[in-house]
Amino acid sequence: MAACNKKNIDTLGVSFENTPVEYPLTNFINEASGIADSKINPGYLWVEEDSGNPPQLYLLSHNGKSLKTIYIKGATNRDWEDIALAAGPDASKRYLYVAEIGDNDAVHPSSSFYRFEEPAAATDSIRAFDTIEFTYADGPRDAEAFLVEDATKDIYIITKRDAESRLYKLAWPYSTTTLNTAVFAGALPYNGVVSAALSNDGKGIIVKTYPELFYYSRAAGETIAQTLQKDFTGLGYQLEPQGEAVGFAQDNTGFYTISEIGNGTRQSLFFYKGK
């Protein structure tokens, strides 16, 4: 399905281990749907859950042993489906974006992102956040992945259930008080996208489906939309029960994945080291 513009990984100048390091979780995150490596809390990852779970984030240690819950007071979790740490209004800070974009039946008139400055580990709850509400220019869509372009702060949403996953752009400056419109920006030669991640140096993008990971090499000055129209390569991936999350390490030494627990009796964090 995805072979139409696939290249050998060596031609893209990037390589990761095919077999990940596995870190079993001591406390389960039953419906993990997004992951992002923390900048101000080194050694920890932000993890979210989907489908009506409480509006909270988990701070999970890189070894899977430590877990803290931080509640987002005033937010709702209709269907959170991805998370990213990226640029925001203040150039000196990093912001968490929580994606309220799941819509299995494509019936909701709008979707949204919650955005707030990345909190320190000592934080118990988030009490102030921006809501970036939007609608798709051509009608409701189900999406589980997004990317934020640091240079422009544009948000790109990738749909899941279309015959070919569609890319929509929410252009900066977007409003936090009125409804925004996301416009079509391209299509991918595969579907079923459940997560996406941009490397901290901006040079690589991983797009995830349930069974596969696709890597795109990004040139300087290239928009995310331009990168996602280029050749890509498949990465080695250890199949997870319902893997819906991928995120690069802050130091660009590799990337993490985590799965919903599904019908299993154990749950693990996986780290794929760069070669």
C-alpha cells in the first residue's frame, strides 16, 4: 500500500535500530494515544489517553518506572488523539499541544487543540490554557495525528479514515476566541495514520499507522506539507497491540513508541536508538 514512493533508508541518510529497547510499565496507561519527550523535565515523557478518559496527562519516566498525573482543569477529553511539544506565542518557551481531534464517525462540527506552556514536574494541575477550535473546510474528519511547524507555528492535521490520509493546514495566526478553518494541504499515499512526530532539530518526520512507521527526511526551509509529498522509507517496528503513539527523543538519539494495553496483561515503552 505504501510502496509507491518508498526509498531505501540508506539513501535518506538516517538509520535506527530495528529492535527497540523495552521498558515495562509499572503502572498502566490503558489507552495511551500520544507521547512527547519533555524538555524542562529531562528523563520524562508526556503521555495522554483518548476516548473519554479524564482530562489529564501522565509524566512517565524514560524507564517506565515512574508515573505522575497532571490534571487540566476546565478541559474535556472527548477523544484526545495526539500530543506535541512545540513553539507557541512566546518564542522563549515550549508549549504542549493536546489534540482533541478524534471523530470516528466524522460527525462533530468542530475539533480543537489545547495549548499551554510546558509545566514542571511539581505541577499538580493546569489551570490556564488556550483552546484553538477549528473546523475542516470540507466537512468533519476523523484524525489522530498532527505536527506543529516550529518556524511558522502552523499546525498540520493528518486524517485517519480517508482512502488516502489527508493533510490539513491550520495557519498561524489562529484564533483562540473564534472558530478557525483548516484547509486541505495534500494527501499521503497510504491511510490509517494514528500518530506523527517531528524531530527536535526539524530534520525528520515519522508518520505512524498501526502496522508501520514511515520516515521523511526534511530539508532546510521546507514546509511540513512539502516534506510529506516527498519519498519516505519504512522503519523497523516491533508490532504493538494497538500502537497509537510515536515521539522523538529531545536529543534526537532515537524515538519512542507506546501502545494501548488492549487485551494484554502488560504494557511497555519502546525506544528505537539511532545508529
